[in-house]
Amino acid sequence: MASPHDASQIRVAIIDDDTGLVKVLDRRFAALRWDHEVLSYAAGPEQLAALRLHALVLNPALTGLEYVERVALALPGLALLVCSGPAPVAERVRGLRAGADDWVTKPCHPEELAARIQAVLRRRRKGELPVDDEPVIAGEIAIRPDRFDAYAGAEPAGLSRREYELLSQLASAGGRVLEREEIYQRVWGYTMARGDRSVDVFVRKLRQKLERVSPGWRYVHTHFGVGYRFAAERATGAGAVGLEAPRPGANPPVDVARTSQHLVPLR
């Protein structure tokens, strides 16, 4: 998932040496049952990734604004909130343009800062799984939210929950290429550590299961050095879904290339 399923799953790190603020935030985050850690230095992206954070609150007086840009580029799935003393408009604009999701000026109430963190995480839920239980079809497969599986006719692909979430995220992107880091944030719920190959491993498993039940089609396509894209295409490489008759018992193909979305609700 792109964000935690409930508030108690949020993991936050604070980079600040303001003992008064850190103390009140520690109490507030503990009351919310958030996992949180206080750092007194500008931790590198690899260390932040290892913490599996959802959000980072930082004081630029301690880290510098260049740090915001460095972390935003290295960990695009991490919510970044700057919390500082009064600063000129130009400095705040620079921080937001560097990659900060929000800028909060001290003194600030811990309840407001917690609410701002939650607001940023809500905005990042654009890839969350749909609540609609209507099956959607592409090529020969029907993606069934009520079964957390994909079917070719009556035959299930036998997807695990993680594989289903991966398929749903890719298919709901409307044909857009999703970067590995974005997929990881959406499906696993935290930022990806450098060298982690979980996305590639699960894509391979997903492909194998889809091709087993629908061997004449290809659904997940690799964009080398970037990520993956979902589109129902014939295995012969003839292009996007056409009007070829489906095999007996299979769902009829849908021309997803000519629809506004790659996932079409089955009414």
C-alpha cells in the first residue's frame, strides 16, 4: 500500500536538536502509537531507508536545505516535512521546491504537526487499492477485488496478497510507467532500500502466474532502468488488445488502448 492501513502503523523520524519540541512530539507520537525515532544529525538516505519510514520531520538549521533535495531525490516515497523557526519566504519556497511536502513554522502545536503528517500521507495515497468490488478486465484476465486474485475464465491465477496488490497498482496506473521506488512505496508501504530487489522478484512471480492462465497475452512490461507498465498485449507482439476472439471460457478481450482507463469495470 502507498500508506499505512491505520494511523498506528506510521513510522516517523525527527531530525532536530530542539529538546522542547522533541519532548512534546515524543509524547504525542507515543499517544498515537506511532513508531518514531529522534536523530541529532543528518542521516544519509541509506540509513533512512533502513528505518522503513513513512515520514521525516527535519530542522534545516541542523541539516541545511541541500539535505532536503538530496533525500527527496534518493527517497521519492518518503514524506518530508520541514519544521523550523521563522524563515524568509524565499527560504521556505526553496525548501518546498527542493522536495519538502510541507513547511511548519515554530512554535507549533504537536497536534498540528501530527495532523500535517497525516495530511501529507493521505495525499500520497493516490495509488491505494480501490474499494469497489466490481471485477475489471484486460485482455483475457479479470481482476477480482473481492477475491484478491486474477481469473482467466474460471481459472484463478493463484496470486498471493502481495502479488495481487502489485497487479492492482500497476493496472490502475492507466498505462503509466511506475518506477520501482514508487511501486515499493505503494505495495510495501515504506521507502525502498538501495539494492532491494523485492519489486523485481514479485514482478517475475506475477508474470509467471498470469502467463500460466493466459499464455497468449503479456500484461506486465519492463522499462529498463525505470520500472514497469501494465498493458494487455498479445504475446506475438502485435500490440495492444485487439478484437481477437478469446479462448473458450475466457473473458472477452477489451480494447484498453481505446478506453480512458486500462481497467474497465465489468458491469
